[in-house]
Amino acid sequence: TALALPGAVAFFWVRHDDLPAPPRRRSAVSIARDLWGDLRFRRLLIASTVFGTGNLMNAAIYPIMLVDHFDAPNTFIGIMYAVQSATMIAAYFVWGRVIDRGSSLRLSLLNQVLVVLVPLGYLVAPNTWALLPVAVVTGIIVAGGEITFYTNVVQLAPRERVVQYAAAQSLLLGIRGTAAPFIASGLLASVEPKAVLLLGVFFMVAGCAIFAGALREPKRAVAPVVPAAARPAETGSS
């Protein structure tokens, strides 16, 4: 809390450029139709949903693997998460510099490919200490995922529609984040945790393939949203 509160207050001093006039209000259906018409963004949303479902299914399995399969003691779990957190702190700086010099979308694909290594690590690790490299990879990909989650929208969306694109992305994140753990839990009633991990890996690889295909789509030219104050007054028919 001592660190979080000053960070929250600091947002009041962040500079931002407002639009000269508020955009015309549009219905949710109209916004959804427009976003769905952006083929590249649509495919990226589908890719993120497929990939994210598999990733979040696996995230629900990792604690079960640590306890039931690896019989990991509390001391090791503490060390593992300390390694992950330390790696994450350093990775934020590296990802930030790399994204500034390249494409956020391509780096996001690279990050997704790295994420696939995590469930594979749990599947092949012979003992608990072999999971420490997995903790390092996890720190790297968590930092990369959190940064590119926002920078991807900035790169994809027209400047005046960033809010709409970000809202669509966050909505789907919430839906899959809610559903995926329950899907994994339901599967555990009939299959072993390793089988659920393999299914999650399948979804993740499929999501990476869809994402790679979406990167080849040209960015759609979108007409800017005309502010309400700038639109000419409507006239009746003569």
C-alpha cells in the first residue's frame, strides 16, 4: 500500500492530449460492428482469445502440479516466485526499450511463443529445481504480456478510437479469464492435469498461428471520428 498509493497519485501528473471536441456518442452495437469490420484487429482478437484461453486454463493447473505432482515444499515455492518477480522487474526495462525500437505486435507474437515454454517446462521437468528456468521465463513473459497488452492497441487503433479498441480487448480478456479456469476445473474431473496442460498447449499454439497470420494483414484505413462540434448541421430535404 505504501508504494501503490503514491503510484496512483502520480497519474494526476501524467500529460495527455485531449481531443478538441468530444466525439459523437455511438451505440455499443455500432462500435462492435465497426471494430469487427477491421479484419486485422478481428483476427488478432480471435488469436488472443484462443491463445489466452489455453494459457489461463494452464494457469489454473500449475498450482496443482506443484503440490500433487512435484510435491514442492513451501520454501521452494517462495524461492521460485522470488526468482520470477526479480526477473520480471528486469524484463520490464528490457521489453520497454525493445518495443520502442520495433513493432509491438511482432514482439507480442514472440512473447506468446515464449509463453508456450512454460507448460512444456512443467510437463518435462524431472524435479522441482528444474522449474527455476520456468520461473525465469515466466517473469519475462509476464512483463512482456502486460506491456504489449496496451502497446498493441496503441499501434493498431486510430488515435481517436484507442478507447474503443482497448475496451473490446479488455472485455474479451475478462470473458476468457472468467471461463478458462472453470473449463480446466471441469476437465480435471475426467482427465489428468498433464492432459489439461497438453490441451492448453494446443490452444496456445493455435493462437500463435492465428496471430502470425493476422500480422500479414494490412492495417485498415479507418475514417476518423468526426467530433460533434465539427459536423455540419443536418438539413431537411427540400
